Amino acid sequence: MAPSKKQSPVQTTKATEKKKDENAPERGRSAYLFWLAENRSRFVFKPGMRAYDVTKAAGAEWTNLKDRSKWEKQAAADKERYTKEMEAYEERYTKEMEAYKASSSQ
């Protein structure tokens, strides 16, 4: 059996992560996230407990939760807030881009 030749490592290009616009509105939170913020202290059993264990226990309880209407209303209101802020942001951004393109084309 012939010895195998080492293959040179394949060169890959790392995808550049798109930078988040600091002026963009914060996304709306889900009903689960509102519920978790309210109930997180119940799931932290030990000081050294990992976040994975906390969210796993919380997720299991959320799955079995019957009445979610309180948090779903909060999530709907937050989604509405996000939609309004995003519309205003897009309008402002569009105007800024048009002004930038007009000034750079001269």
C-alpha cells in the first residue's frame, strides 16, 4: 500500500459579518422572552448553573403553559412598536441614502 500524500489545506474565505446599524430599532420580543424575563429567577437553582440548563428548564415549562395570553398581548404590543419604529427608520434611511447618492454623483 502506497503512503498517502498530505493534501494542502483548502483556503476558505471567512464571511464578513454585516455590522448592525446602531440607529435601527430594537426588534420586538416574543411572548416567551417576556415570560422568561418575568420568571427567570425561578429557574436559577444554583449560583454556578449554566445558562443552557436554565433555558432548557424554562423552555419545558413554557411548552406546558396553558394560559399565555398575558405575554402574547405584551409581544403583540411590542411588535406593533417595532413596526412603527421600523417604518420611521426606513423613511429616514431612504431620505439619507437619496441625499448621499445625490451628493456623491455630482
